[in-house]
Amino acid sequence: MKKHTHLSLDERITIAQLLKDCSPFKAIARELGRDPSTISKEVRGHRVPKKSGALGKAFNNCAHRFGCDCRRLCTGCKNNRYCWTCGKCISICPDYKEQKCSRLSSPPYVCNGCQNLNSCTLEKWFYRAQSAQEEYKSLLSEAREGISLSEDEIRHLDSIISPLILKGQSLNHIFQNHGDSIMVSESTLYRLINDNLFTARNLDLPRRVRFSKRKCRKNRKIDKQCRTGRTYLDYQVYIQEHPDLPVTQIDSVEGVKGGKVLLTIHFVQAEFMAAFLRDTNDSQSVIDIFNRLYLELRCDIFISLMPVLLADNGSEFSNPSRIEFDTQGNQRTHLFYCDPASPGQKGSAERNHELIRLVIPKGKPLDSYTQDDISLMMSHINSYCRPSLGNKTPYDMMCFLYGKGIPERFGIHKIAPDDVTLRPSLLAKGDDKDE
């Protein structure tokens, strides 16, 4: 029996073929010379969902679908068929109750080889060899980089380590006296300090070699598996399955490295953009903003405004579960990521950033600005007519699509057309105004 070796693509293809033939895990394990638990973990860890119907039937996972006699739940529907036959009723019916296939909770955990596949309208799960191999490669690569600590854990370590280092103590001395509280190796502490994740720096260590400061430092991802199930391909599939959901693009706009930074939230349909000032470009500041908006907007308005988020691969967005779920564990949105080095995949937000640069030129620090300044700038930008909107303003389109008063909840107000200013003078202060 093979031990301590990873599954290959050929073995995954064999697993998929034998699952289609309804072979049990023990038979598959004997064929590959593996332990049955290995096959079970592989299938459960790499199965993918698919919301598809059956022959002549739309996707519908409502427990009441076959006995339901509701008709014309959709506004303006002229069809006299039962609503469950088209499947759109599951998002609006007050009696909707989700049903999951009971067979998916026990081996083989997937629908490969199921005899009812052509007649089942429930959500299905499949094991695909190629997608499992790609997910494995991605996880293997990301598991070998970064630091496997959350921001809270790093903050806890910093509260213990940095004050003692600033007193002149060495890491060895600290580690010997606080090992039970630290719970990481001494070499990990050196890496954390070297990556500037602690308040204390290399120069504060008693006998650390003095290196010159690096010109750039890679930001560490908080959740190294954050892209799993959230790639741009997954985003395209999700949008195809939910074509009526509006998409919101999120990004960061920097002034200078290490200074304050903007979080931009761009509502693509209305071309409306809100911006929020953050002291540091970390994931916690992004999470705090979404938590605050969730409370200020009310949960129902938040979910209707931002059901789908599309972000780049910045480390500030690398803790997706804290963005997707509220503090009670309820899902409030779905977060997906663009492909690396592909800004065109969220081109609508990038074009709006050009208007921000008209007011705050690239390379200008954001430290002197307040949130009121940023809201004023975004009020002028959202009051600027767009040919793509039929010469309407994003402010007007936001009110039209989601109701009056929604822009004000983001701190955005309507600016008279003749008063719109997209020049640095809009936010000029003191000596800048004189210039």
C-alpha cells in the first residue's frame, strides 16, 4: 500500500471512472493500492457543486416542489404553468424550504454514477479529476508560502514579544520564559519580525545583523486557501447560474506605500462608487468596513446591494469568510477573485479610479485627508454625467435602481452640475490651496 505520497492525475482519473461505475471506496482503494480513508478524503475534499436540473426540468431544490400549486409568483408572469417547473420561484416564494439529497451525506458523497441523475432537480455534487488536480496544485503551492497565523494570533504575539524586545531582551530569552504563551517556534518569531509584522523591528534586536531596509515587502495572505472555489472561472459560472444578481467590484487605491489607503466599492450596474479611508492596507480594516456597512445599511439592504463581490488578489481581501459571513455566521455575500495581473476583469472600477486620480494624483499621500474629504470627492465623481448611462449621473442611477436615500448612506450627496469639480483644488488645504 502506498504511503506518504500524493495522488497523481492518473489516479484521480481512475477514481472518477470507478465512481461512475458505482464502485465502493474499498474497491477503488484496492485498485490504487491506497487506504479507503484516502479515497474518502479525496472525494469529499475536491467535489464540486452544480445547480442543474434534469431532462426537461429546471433546477429546483424546494422540498414542496412536486405538491406545490403556486402560479405566477413572478411579477408580470403570463405563464399558466406551476411555478416549480421553471425554478425561479425558489428566490421569491415565502414557503420555500431547501431540500438536499440524503445520499450526499454518506459514501460516495457525489452524484457520479447515480441512477437518478437524469430525473433529479436537486443540487448535485461531482468529483472531476481535472478540477481536483488543479485545486490540489493550487493548495500545494500556497501551503508552502506565507505564515499560517491569523491577524488575531499575530496581534497576540506582538503584544507579548515587542514590549520585551524594546526593553533589550533577546528572542531566545523571551522564548525560554514565555514558551507556553507563544506556542510558535523561535525561527517563526524571527520571520515575523523580518516581515515587519511586529511593532518591534530587526534593528531593535540586540544582536541582529543590521540589514538595509528592503525596497518592497510581500504582503502575507491571511487565508492561503482563499481562492479555492472563488476564482474568476467560478465567478463566471456563478453569474451564469444567477444572471439577475448585481455585481459589486472592490479594490484599493494607494497614495504611498505604508500610508493611508482607500477601499473602493463600485456598483457596476449604476457605475456608482463609494470610497472609505483606511489607516493601513490590511484585511482587518476591510472586514471592519463591511461589518459597519452591514449594520448601518441593515442586513436586507446590504444583501440586495452586494450579493456578489469581485476583488483582485491583494492581501487585504485574503480573508474571504470574514467578509462573506456576518458575526453570527449568516452568509451576506459571495466573494470571488480576478485572475492574477488581470485588471481588465474589473475594468469598470479601474475606469472610475481614473476620476479619483484627477483629484488625488498618483503618488500623493492620503495621510492628510479625512473621511469627509473622501466623501466630498466621491460626491463630485458620482454627480458627473456618464455617456454610458445615457448622460445620467451614477448618483441618479443608484437612486433609480435601489431607491432614494441609498447614496446618502454611503456618505454621498448630489452636487449641482455646474459645481462639479474634478481637480486637486477640490481638496486643497493650506499651502496647496495657495499654489
